[in-house]
Amino acid sequence: MADRNIREGREYIGIASISGPLVAIKGIHNVGYNELAEVVDSNGHIRLGMILESSEKAAVIQVFEGTSGLSVPETRVRFKGEPLHFGAGAEILGRVFNGLGQPIDDGPVPLAEKRMDVNGLPINPTAREYPKEFIQTGISAIDGMNTLVRGQKLPVFSGTGLPHNRLVAQITRQAKLIGEDTQFAVVFAAMGIKHDVARYFIRNFEESGVLEKVVLFLNLADDPSVERLVTPRTALTAAEFLAFDMNMHVLVILTDMTNYCESLREISTIREEIPSRKGYPGYLYSDLSMIYERAGMVKGIEGSITQMPILTMPNDDISHPVPDLSGYITEGQIVLERELDQRNIYPPIAGLPSLSRLMKDGIGEGMTREDHAHVASQLFAAYSHVKDVRALAAVIGEEELTPLDKIYLEFGERFEREFLSQDEYEDRSITETLDIGWQVMSTLPKEELYRISEEEIAKYYGKE
């Protein structure tokens, strides 16, 4: 096929092969990895593509709009000599884009103050500031026990059919920095979602009045799957502009990272790469880290990027490669539990598997409240004992339990119904969250609160 390639400036006629969304071309000038290309069919329609693999005088291009209708001898290719860029500016706030950063809300193309390479770079570790400022989501199970800190990466592990979309929408509506007069924005990227889910998010943000501070990137289920590989990168590029050029504090929500990884596996299979665990490519860890590590704070810059990736666990398997590797890269996880959801507890955030590794640095006097750390620790310990008592009751019967064990069962019921459970439009302050925690703990005798100081018990125990 190389002898049929005709170079007209930077245009080549004829390609070597087509495989799924991939096009191979030979007999070209040397091109670079991630370089942008225009693939033109016989009707003159231009499809955008990106170089996935390159060698001397050959390249493999992933075509974002798919390869349907392309023919080997008539397809023309033009190389742009640059990677995919996103035109970032203040006007992107309140707008809806596709995964490539093209507006899809019928509005004009926003004024670009800066063209940015969507591939970006992870933040240099030596330039990072340590995350330590509390972000209030208004959700007790997160704020009280798995606190989100500015600059943190805190994923949500969910399962098929669990209300992670409702939880994500609630966090987007309610997230704020307390005690500071700062600019706060949300960058929301959805990958492989259905049309009705996309409409739900847009309508929800419009009705609640937060759309003006949200930038949405939507890759729908019927959009090309290769576009999903670019969607989180485009979204993070927008977040980097808002954070590091406009000094805003940005919360980035990526849903669903499992769909992203499925697209990565699909492309890897087409390229006939040697598979690793469950067919995913061996570079899945490094690929995810290039996305997650674009969160954080930089010394000398006021803005910040905080990430909450959402991923669904196939068969609720937390050891699946996607949640497993995500857990190694990020600083904790929020786990949704199917049993709680079946009992109509919203949000069904599991009390014990959930963890925020940076929580200790963002709570306490001057940030939340002086008793926060001890309240969270005591709630964890008491709820852990509730799980043991419930397992024992399933064997010997509840009537055989000790009086103290029965008190713990009452505590467990109150903890789930009063502390964990709340309406999806209920925005609790951290003070309300901690007060509810004390009300629930007051079910237990004082001597069982062994992780609480005497001063705190005297101040808060049994108080309304």
C-alpha cells in the first residue's frame, strides 16, 4: 500500500488496513505519539483521529467517529503536527461539551483564552502542597466519617443499580469550602452514560441553579467508545485552566471510570496486545495514574483540583482490577453497599469499607470542630461491634443476646436511619452532622465511649 500513498503537502491517499476504530497507514513522514490526524472518506467527510502508535514511516490512528464507510484505497489522511487541544476560557462555565471538548448545548463556541494540550502532565511531586482543607459535601456519611479534603483523590466504588448518579448530583449541588470567600467550580465528566442519565444531570443542575458554576463533558453510550479515552483528559484540562489560571477551587467528578477502562481494554484487544488481569492491558495502572495524578494543589497557586472518580464494580467485586488499582493510586474510597440500598437507606454508604486517608489532616479545631476526630473514630468502632452482634444474633437468636448487645443493635439501627440516611436534597452542615453523631452515640452507655475524652462527653453527651 505504501506505493499508492501520494503525498500532497501533508496529505496521504490510501491506507494499509482498517481494524475496528483503528486505521494503519504506511509510507508517511515520521509522526509523533498523540499527534492529531484528519481522516477523510471518499465523500469528503473529515473524521478526527489521534495517533496511538508510531514508528518510522508508519502509524496507527484511532478514529474518534469510527471507521464505518472508509475504504482502504480512497481514504485520505492529513497529519496536524500537534496533539488535541482544548480552547479554555472563563466562558466554559455553564456549558456542555462532548468528550472532545466541542460544545453540544446549541450555544456558540466559547471564547478561548488559552489552547491547552488535553494530555496534560501530572503535577510534579516537588511542587505539590499537602491537602489539608475541608470540603463540605453536606452528606453526613462523607463529611463526618470519610472527610473530603481539598486536593484529594477520593473515588466512589459503586455497583450496577446503586444510586451513585443521585449521589454524584447531590455532591455537585452541595460541595463548598466553608469559612472562605472563594471561587468554587465543578467539572463533571460522564463516560458511556445513557441519554436519560445525561438529561437527568443537566436538568438537575439547571433546576438547582448550580449549572453556571459547572462545566459538563458528556460522552454518551452511543458515542464512539474511543472518545471515552479522551473525555477525562479534556475535562481535567478544563479543570487545570480554572484552577491554575483563574485561581478557582475545582471539584472534578469522573463517572464512570469502569466504562473508560472497558474502552481501553477494547482498543488493547484490537491492537492484539498481551492481556493482563481479566483481559485489561498491563499498562492499566499507569494509564489510570496519569488521570488521577492530575489532581492536587501547587505551591504558590491559590487554586486547586480535587477529584472524585465514580466507578462501578462488576458483580460488586471490590477486588476487580479497576477498583483495585484505583485504590492503590487514590487516597481512600467511598463504598456503596447493596444491603443498605435494599433497605431504602440513602445514601447507602458502607460504614466500614469506606476510608479517607487524608481525613485526619482536614478536620479538628479551626477546620471543622474539636471533637470531629474522636466522634468519627467512636462511630466506626461502635458500628463495627454492631456488625459482630448482628452476626452473632443470626446464629443464636436475638433473644439470647446480652442487654448491652441489644443496646448496640439499637445504636446500629439509629446510626443507619438517622446518621447515614438523609434526603438527597438535604444539605447538612458539619455541625449538624456531628450533633447527629452525638445523638446517636447517646444510645450507648458513657463507659462504652472509650474513644471520646471526658471533656467532650461532658459537653456533648445526651445534649439535643
